[in-house]
Amino acid sequence: MQLAITALAVIAGMVFSLAIALLVEELIFGKVFRLFFAPQAATVKSGQKR
């Protein structure tokens, strides 16, 4: 049981560290979330006309 708690604490620490790193990077550069959440341009083929 102690091993499971230790593993959970390590994973939670890594996730927290990643979240803080992303937040700091976003505050400094401000481009990470625009890459992930940019609207995708819809591609329309010319053969799909009705």
C-alpha cells in the first residue's frame, strides 16, 4: 500500500510540475495554447458540389 501511495505522489508531482511549466511558458511566450486550440480550417473538395 505504501508503494501505491508513493507512486501516486510521484505521478501527482510530475503532473503538477508540468502544469506549472506550461503556465509559466504561456505567461512568458503566450503561444502554446494557440497551437493546441487554434481553429482548424475546413478543407472542401471541389467534387462535393450539390
